[in-house]
Amino acid sequence: AEVLQAPVATSLSGKGVIPETHPLSVGWGYGPQGTRTAEETFRGVDLLLAIGVKYSEVSTGFYAQPQHRHAIHVDINRDNLGRIMRPTVCVHADAGVFLSHCLEQADALRRPTDRHLHDAICRRRAAERRHNDGVATRCGVDLLAFYRTLRQMTADDALAFVDVTVSQYWMAEVFTAKGARTYFNPTDNQSMGWSIPAALGAQKVHPGRQVFTITGDGCFLMSGMEASTAVRENLPVKFFVIDDQAYHYMQQLQQPAYLRTTATILARLDYRALAQGWGLAYQEILANGEVESKLRGIWEHPGPVLIRVATDYRGREIRWINAARGRFINELTPDQKVRFLARIGSRAMNPWPASD
């Protein structure tokens, strides 16, 4: 990247492969589903070098990624080449081998430092921070503010395991990955609840590092009992459960299309009782004003902690949802669009008494 003076965007699973504090890093994604900095910067790109990226449905916002005029796609798996994007050149090679050959030709490839590009990225990052700053949620915890504070209060090499919650995209936008293999997010066949057992394994291998999970309340239903293993094995993982008592991911997809939601409301759990039963320390974060002090106490605790983070998603847009929805609508045939509009019109005239 430094040789080419090229801006670098990553996929979700690639976060941290270049430190996101680097002056050429623009965050994850480079379409409408990713960071604003990446989207704006890559509008001016005419040649894309894609290395080891699959362009999966999740990472591209239902394939909302823009197509560039010229693209070189490098991947060790031949089946990934040209499957989603239309590259000008496909290179079937191991990424490390390819990059080593490129660096051998560094003198021929090297460009002078592009201060204009560095300054533009810096300005866009600052504008994105201003857009995300402040508190938008009055009921419970504003998750963007929470994730920013969480980043400030964790070590640079902390291991973050992010589950299949709709807020994973906010986490990807504002939680700065400062090194490779520190940020973990599934992007293909996403398995709800995967982060809890994954974090246990990571803590076992790296006993001296901070390890935590960001798990939705729906995901927690799938694998929450595995937290008891942390007590038995003395693994000091911090389990953050984002609690809005709903499958909010499904609500975001159902409500605009059907003007109602079905089977998305979750039972109210007593997380304190669960933690007590499993032998975990317990903490609740219920308001924005207590985030910093509660996080400080959580990280000071030497053992595993279950933390309920009460939240409300209103007041913040989710760029990934907007991108996926826009792409889905564009893919509909005229007949399908007519049927959708007729269904929405019918339900607007005869509203369902209650969702779920």
C-alpha cells in the first residue's frame, strides 16, 4: 500500500490486516455498506487490486459493492476469481507469494508520497467521526458511543469476537482494529452464538490478553450456557450481551417489506440470575452516562463477567441494512415490485393489530 500510495479498504473478516490507524486505511468495505470514508475515497479509484477477498454476501451488503473500471483479483482459491466481481485480470496465487513478488519489483512500482490522498483520508475520517459523535439514543445505551468507548478502554491487542447481531456493522464502522487477527466476525454462513465458544478458545491460547464478545440477545440464546466453561476453566472472557429483547436484524428486514414483524420478540431473561447460576460475575450497563465507569470495573475484574447492555436501536441508521435493501429492490422484476407495493398498500389500509 505504501509503495503504491493506495488507499486500503478491507472486508469484514479482513479488519486489522492493516492497522486502521494507518494514514492509508479507510476502514471496511468501499461501497454503501461500509464506512463513509471508504465509500467516498474509492469513488476516485479507477484501478482496484483485490487480494484474498471473496466478496461474500454479508461483506458486500447483498452484493452492493460497486464495480470499478479496472480490477485485478488475486486469490488462492480459483473458484473465487471472477465469481462476484468482473475483474480485468485474475491471478490464481497465494496472497503472500503475490505480494512478495510485487515487493521485489518495488523500485519499478513505487510512487511518491501522496500528501493530497493522506489529507483527504484524514478529513473524511474526521467528518465521519463527527457524524457518529454524540448520543442518539435516549432509552438505554447508544451503541455507537458504547463501541467507541469500548475501543478506548481496551488494549491495542485485545481480541474482539463479534456475533451475528445487526449492530455488528456499527462495531465494524467505529471499533478501530489496530492489528491483524484481533477482530473476528463471521461473514459467510453466519452461525448465531459462535462468538462465545470462539472467545473461550482464544482466551485459552492467549491467557494474558483481553478477550471479549459482542453478542446479541438472540445469539446468546444459542450458546449462552457455554459461558459456564469460562468459570470452570478460569478464563476471564468478558461477555457483552446487546439486549433489546428482539431479533432486531429480522425486524429491520421485515418491517419495511410487510409493515409488521413476525416471531421477532424475545422472552425477557433474568441475566443476573443466569450469571449467578453459572458462577459468573455480573454487570449491567443501562445508560450512556455509566458506560465508562462500568467498563473500567469490568476490565479490572480478574475473572469472566457477563454484561447486559440495554439498548435501543432508534435514532441511528444502519448502512449495511440500507445498502442490502436498496440492492434487493433493484434486483426485483417489475412484476415483483408491483406485488410488493400492492401488499404494502393493502396492509397500510388494514393494519395488523400487533406485530409478532
